[in-house]
Amino acid sequence: MTEIEETNHKAPTKTQVAIIGAGPSGLLLGQLLTKAGIDNVILERQTGEYVLGRIRAGVLEQGTVNLIREAGAGARMDKEGLIHTHTDFSFQGEHYQLDIEKYSGGKHVVVYGQTEVTRDLMEEREKAGAITIYEADSVKLHDIESDQPYVTYQHNDELHRLDCDYIAGCDGFHGPSRKAIPSNKIEEYEKVYPFGWLGLMSDTPPVNDELVYCAHERGFALCSMRSPTRSRYYIQVPDTDKIENWTEERFWKELKRRIPPEMAERLVTGPALEMSIAPLRSYVCETMQYGKLFLLGDSAHIVPPTGAKGLNLAASDVDTAYRLFVKIYKEGRTDLIPRYQEICLARVWKAVRFSWWMTMLLHRFESGGRFDFRVQQAEFDYFIHSDAGKTTIAENYVGLPFEALE
Ligand code: FAS
Ligand code: PHB
């Protein structure tokens, strides 16, 4: 693993764009701004190693791939990423292949872990000499409604102040940015699902060439991967479940009961490199820009991972924010600021809808009983056997087009 050097620069006191959070949103925005000559500093609460230790997304839309390349961080992704032109589904063990390239008019997705995207962006940022302050504690946003916003933070037991023109809140769902917006100015929407995803990563060959989203009366399962030798699996568990209740053996046994029998037969099991439970929710904060603060990625929206949209939505927010900052700094186009929220929300809600629809289609809702399960079966049967249905799934899965600022 490439050691991520601590960027031990003298603490900066002024920048153009202060970015809070060194996850994919913050790092991708930072890299694009640096390449455009727009000064930026990232403040990250954790260490670089901690950020890299989080196991998250695995599927990149074409728009995300293009943006990572534009940021100059795509070399390893292009070499190691797996192009997927199909995505598979199963319902009660019956296996269906969906040609997403055919039904999306020629697009595909790339399977390449978020951890690797983050690592590549961290390394490019280090090479560019851009400043990331890791272990920045107690980050606070100040005067975001004024022309002189600033951020304060603790680092090595010292209080620091960073003056800036704009703040990019890339600090995820639990970060301080969204909370800096007055509560009477925020418009929020949320739906919590009664289950989570228990994920397992193993150095075993993937059970199938394509990803397989499996609906089953025992619950949802997903067979994914990171490489030809590293697999990623998930099973739906009740929202009350705890990781302590699960052993690797129990996980493999349950997974085999939910995937198609021929896959269960050939499944190669092995020790878990990581096992964790992620809760599922849909959340949208419609206030994505307030004064000099912009919210990007998980700080503004959360989707259930069923549609593989979380990371990709973050990337589309970055695309819009980056192009807006270039317009502002190169052409003085502050009149375009309201377009940020307009463009982002139009795309966010379509991705929220698709992720919600995939979740409702493929998960088992105990409260729904037999009737709802039959309706799910009929919905699945219609979509997987109709060209209109397959086109709808494919178009959304590969990602809707990015909208231009003007
Ligand atoms: P992130 O949460 O990744 O990054 C925010 C950064 O801000 C973090 O590094 C955090 O340490 C930092 N931060 C937080 N508070 C701070 C503070 N006070 N000061 C400074 N920094 C602070 N998406 C998919 O598409 N597929 C998946 O399978 C999938 N699985 C997921 C599993 C889990 C457990 C979670 C939580 C999310 C998952 N997601 C998945 C969604 C995920 O990939 C996000 O969409 C993606 O990480 C969004 O990136 P960011 O917006 O950068 O937010
Ligand atoms: C993953 O590989 O982690 C993954 C893939 C597709 C999803 C969710 C997670 O929809």
C-alpha cells in the first residue's frame, strides 16, 4: 500500500476554496481545481490511512470515469478497472443477464473500488503539492453568508483560521457543513429502510463475471467484485442486526441460499478481509448552496447502495461545482451560482428515485406479506422481459448525462 505522506506544510491562512473532507468528493474537486489553477486547501478530520480503510462503493458510471481522467488520476483505473457491459439479476434463484450496453445506447460501467479512486486522488494531490491538512479537529464554518467566510480548526493542539472565498462542504452525512446552514433555511427529505447491508470482502474469485443483484424471499443479496481475485458480497439483514451476530461461515451459508443454485454450487468461499453492516436510507438536503457554502456528495444526499449511485452522485456534484468555480474565477460569472443547486438537485432526485426503486424491487419487506412479494415478482418479471423495462434500468444504471451550467 502506498504510504500516504502527511502533508506537513505550514498551516495556510488564506485560500480561494476551502474544502472540508478528503473523501472522493473533496479529493476529486481539489484535484480539478488545482489543475485549473484555483487554490484550495482540504481539511480532513481523519488520517489518510483511516480514509483509505473505509470499504465503500465499487461501480463507476462513465461520467465519473471521465471526471477522474480529467483530474489526471485515471491511469491505474484505466489499467485495472473492469469494464462491465452487462449486469445480472435473479429472482428466487432464476438468473437473468441484462445487456446494459445494448439497452443504454452503447454505455457501460467500470468496476473499480472507491478505495482505489481515493488512493489515486490522494497520490495525485500529493504530487501536485496541494495542501491537505489531515487530523484537522473541530472544523467550524464562519460567516458563510458574508463576503469573507472562514473556517477554523484544531491541528496539533493549535487553533488555526483559514480565510477563503468559498467553502466546499465535502464532509459526508455527519460533517459540520450542512449543519452550518440555519435550520430555518434547510429543506430536507428522508426515508429510512427497515434493513441494512452486511458486506464481506474476500480474496476469492468472483462467483460470476458480472454483478448479480439477487431478490429472494429470504432477503436481498449482491455478488460484486473488486478484481478477478477479490470479491465483494452483501446480504440484506434487519436494521436491528449486529455484526457480532455474524461469522464468516454463517455469512457464506446464507449467501448461498439467496443466489441462483448454479452460482451457489461454484461459489468459492474464504476468510473475510472485512465485514460490516451499512444502514440504508434515502436523504436529500435541497439546500445545496447557501451564501458562500456549497454542499457536495454525502453531505447533501444519501442513497441506498442498491443503485450504485452514492459515489457517482458525488462525482456529478463535483462536475457542476468545478465548472462553476472555473466560470467564477476565470470570467467573474457569480450570476451562475444559483445554477449549482438547480442542476445538482435535478440529477440527485432522479438517482434517489432509481436507488429507491431498485431497493423496493429487490429487498424483502416482512411487513408487506405475500401480496407485496407477488407484486414485486410481477414488477421484476415485467421489467426484465420488456425492452422498455430493460432500457429504463440500463439508462439509469450507467448514469444519466451531466447537465451543462449554461
Ligand atoms: P465521504 O463520507 O466518503 O467523505 C467525507 C469525508 O469528510 C470523510 O473522509 C470524513 O472523514 C470527512 N469528515 C467528516 N466530518 C468531518 C469534519 N468534522 N471535519 C473534517 N472532515 C470531516 N456508494 C455506492 O455507490 N456503492 C456502495 O456500495 C456504497 N457503500 C457504502 C457503504 C457505507 C458504509 C457508506 C457510509 C457509504 C457507502 N456508499 C456507497 C456511499 C459512499 O460511497 C458515498 O457516496 C461516498 O463516500 C461519498 O463521498 P463523499 O461525499 O466524499 O463523502
Ligand atoms: C460494491 O461492489 O461495493 C457495490 C456494487 C454495486 C452496488 C453496491 C455496491 O450497487
